[in-house]
Amino acid sequence: MIKMATSSPRRFMSARRIPFIKHLVVFFLPAIDGIANESDYESLCAALRYGDVTGKQTAAGRFSDLDPSTLDILADGYSLHDVGISSGITSLELQEQIARRGIQGKFTISDKFVEMYVSDGLVSRVYDAEQQLRNIYIGPFLFDPRLSVYFALSKYLFHLFKLVPSSHSQRPFLLLAPSVLRAVQSNTLNFQSYDVMQPSVHKAYSFVRCMNLLNLSYFSSSEIIRAIGHLRDSLVEGGILLFGRTRMPGVNDATFYQKIDGQLCPIKTVEMGTEIHALVEMGNSSGTTV
């Protein structure tokens, strides 16, 4: 079988409600940055798939139990980095609360899987931030090497079609909620390309939030310790680093750490605290990134 693609949110969501058909239809990814309706975007983003695996989620209010503590910590002149922001809606929520308090500073967001590139045309190619070819669309048909064997034609013809050179230049697009994209375009939020597994170029953040990213189900312990070291090194002395995981919207297991003498020291625990606390301690003991 071959996967079909549509650029119509209504057509896509209608297909999603039909038991068999929902497996055959995907949304045409390059069209997602043209979605202006927040509700449509949220539904599309929740259904967005890399291959046959759901790759992104979005939910407002996820950090409502953490934001008050964050607001109490921030002061004028803050430099905040929100890492792994998915659709960015929780970043915008926090930024709006900061603005209402009249706190001045710089709010930076990043997510390795938000930055995409497409070469348009009858044959459209979608690339990720590392310039890896992820999808090929030919008319209404999707070709993706990550699909299951049930879509053998879509899966294996990808490798044939990728040999055909593209004659179109690439244009960038960001997988961000419409309101977040507008905030980036107006410089209310600063988007940067960043991979947590690589050292940060910026070394002067006063607050770094890293939620639902460095989870034990996603990375090995050594990878997490290395990422913790990179984030710790991006903080100024006395800066705050927030790690945690969402159990349900508004309920998070999280820990606030302060950088003291180059070490991350817990200063506040929410619910059960972060599941990677032991790895934070191991990183402190080694004093180096792995």
C-alpha cells in the first residue's frame, strides 16, 4: 500500500475518524506552517507522525504547577532558555505571564525537531535540521523510509526516488503553533537551533528549563549525563536549571537546581522530583561531561 497526503486539515481530521482509512492518510507536512487556526494546528500536531510513530505532542497548561515558582525566580535582566519546546505553546504561556509581571529579559526557545526544510515542486522533499531527507511527496503520495512494512511501496520506493536530484532550492519552516510562530517573527520569543547533545554556544543563561526531554526512556544514562553537563555549562553562576517530566497536564515530577560553585544543587522539588536526579548527582561528582 501507499500512504496518501492531504494539505486540508478538515479532510485529514475526517479521515482520522474512519477506522481503516486513518492509517492510509497523513497530513502534507510542508503545509503545516500555513495553518492559522490554533485548534486545527493543535489537532494536526498531536497526530503528526515521523514514519508510523507519533513524534510530537502539544498541550497548553502542562506546566501550570511549575510556572509560579519560575516567575518567583526570574528578575529583570533574565536570560531564559526553554529546551525541547515541541509546539512552543507552553513557552508562550510562560512568556506572557512574565510580561504581565513586568519582568524584562530575553526568552530563547529551541527544539531540534522543530526546524525543517522543504524543496517544493511536483516532487517535494522534506529535510530535518541535520539536512537528513525525511519525506518525499509526489503529488498526493508520501514516501518515507520509516513506515511499517504494511506500506512497502511507500517505504522502499523512497530509496529509489531519493536518487533523483532536486532542482528546487530549500525553504525553511518551523513546526510551531501559529501564535508561537507569530511571537518568533515579532522577536517576542527568540528561536535558536540547538541540540542538547552538543555544547551550547551561549554561556550566560540565568534560567534553563528542560522538560520532557532528558527522559530515561529516550536516552542512555551516559547521554543524559553529557546533556546535563552541556546545560549546566550554559548557566551563569547562581543560575537555575529545571528538569522534569509531565505525568498529566499541570502535574509534573520536577526539580529546580541552582548552579553553585559549578555544581547543580537542588533547591526545590515538585511532586516526586525529576527521575534523573541520580544522574545529575553523578554529573556533579565527575565534574565533566561524558
